[in-house]
Amino acid sequence: MLKNFEFVMLFFLVLFYGCAPRNPDESNKHLKLGVELQNSGNLDDAYKEYTEAVKWDKNNSTAYYQRGILSISKNNLVKGVEDLTQAIDISPDTARFYDARGYAYITLNDYSKAMVDYEKAVSIEPSNSQYINRRGYVYALLKDYTQAVKDYTKAIELNPKFEDAYSNRGFAYLSLNRFENAASDFTKALEFNPSRAVYYNTRGYAYANLKRLAEALADYDRAIMLDSNLADAYVNRGYIMLNSGMHQFALADFDKAIKLGLMNASNYNARGYAFANMRKYPEAINDYTKAIEIDPNFTDAYVNRGFSYFNSLDKQNALKDWETAIKQKPSLDSSLKVYLDKVKN
């Protein structure tokens, strides 16, 4: 009877623990092979090797970490977070584990959890400029731009050649309307990477807000030369052209931006305004209508379409649009009164 009991216990242990006893050497062998496969682009087999590594040693935190970041790279974020959490449970003082999980939380739009992870990573490695820069990025996502600037500045102090920290701080300065600082940071970023179109475009935006329009146009031109598909640069340049009365050029820029996929209400409204100033009222009305379809609460589009109807001698539709605009924004009543009187009489 005792022998039978021993057999049952042995069978239970095999079922419970599996056929593979803990073997760190075997686990690390699979881990190493997995890294090699991942580096060569063989992600599926790499994942299998990391899984084998975990089977041989449930405490191999690096295997969980590698499998976690591999899952994240394949956009399996939930699984990635699970593996990285396991890695952290095993090795709670490893900063890169928190860094990787923080990135996953950012991608999941869970910025509060991301902040917790980057706070922990920085506490473990307080002189790591990458972690401080990424924490700053999370502050920016949480719209705490002042704290973001502090983190980016700290990252730059630790690494004066940190391109991303300069560009990130530049974006934060833009959000704080500190355009001089923003222009300075993007100028610095361009010293490290002079072929980055987005830096020229964003510095141009800073210059435009500083009324340094010639410099802004030069930057937008440079951005478009470097990347002819950078739709934002066409939009930004288009507004300068529009406000300068260069409607034909503005029309071309907004047309290009829309063709590149920026089919938002503002761009249709702006292109419509360019058409209207060229007295192409049917085209203008068509664009204002598209803007309103995208955003039915876009008051300016109703006002602008009203003027295009008015100039097309369609008083009924002009009145209807202006009345809608006033309903949305009652303060327009006084500025539109003279035109309302004209269409009513």
C-alpha cells in the first residue's frame, strides 16, 4: 500500500512541476539562442526559445523581459505587460524592466501607470538620461509641460548631446507658448541631425508665432524639400500664404496637405477661404460644406460659407448659415448684423 502511495505522489509531482526540473544553465542556453534569433529577425522562433527558457527556470527574469519586449514589438501589449510584470516581481531592482513596461503603458495610453514605472526606473538609476527624458515625455502626455521641461533639462545636463531631449523640450516649450525657447531647442537639435524635416517644420512654427515670417517660410520650404510628404509643413506654410494674401500659393499648399491625408475640418475651411478670395465661390462652398460635415460645430465654416453664398447672390442660404453661426456663438450677432440686414431686406 505504501509503494502505491509513493507512486501516486511521484505521478502528482510530475504533473504539477512538469517534466523539466529547474535548470538555470539550460534556461540561459535557450535565452541566448532566443536573443540571437531575435537579432536576426526570426521573432517567432525567438519567442519559442524564451518560452523554453522560462520552462527551465521560472526565476529567469531576463527571459521574461526578452519575451515581454518581443511581445510589445509585435503589438501584443497586454502579454508584454504580463511578462514584464513577472520580470519585475522576480528582479524588482532592475530599472530597464520598468522602462520597458512604462513604454508599453504609454502605447496603451495608460499614462498614470507609465509615470509610476518611470519614477521607479529613475529612482533606481537617477543618472540615466534616457529614463529621465522618457519620464519627461510622460509628463508631457499628462499635459504637465512645466515638469516635462524640468526633466528634459536634467537629461540634457546629464548628456549635452542628447538630440531627443532637445526636440522633446522644444515641443514642451511650444505647448507653453515659449516660442523663443522652442526655436532655440530645435536649432540645437538640428545641429545633431540637420536632415530632420520635422525639426525645420516645428522651428518654423515657432518663428511664425514670433512673427519672424521670412525665417518661418525658409524653414517650411526646407522641411518640404527634405520630406515632400510632410503634410503639416504644407499646412503651416499655407497659413502664412493665406494671411499674406497669396491665395494661389495657399490653395496649392492646403490642396497638397489634404491629398496627403490631412482631411480635417480646418484644412477644408482654409482651402475654402483661399478659393473664396479668388472668387471661386462654388469651390469655396464645397470645401466649407466638407468642413461642416466633419465638424458640425465649426462656427467659422458657417460664417465663411455664408459669405460665399452671399457673394453668389444666394441670400437664403447665407442667412441660414449666419443664423446657425450666431446660435453657436451669440457674440457674432453684432459683427454680422449689417450683412443680416442686407439679406433680410
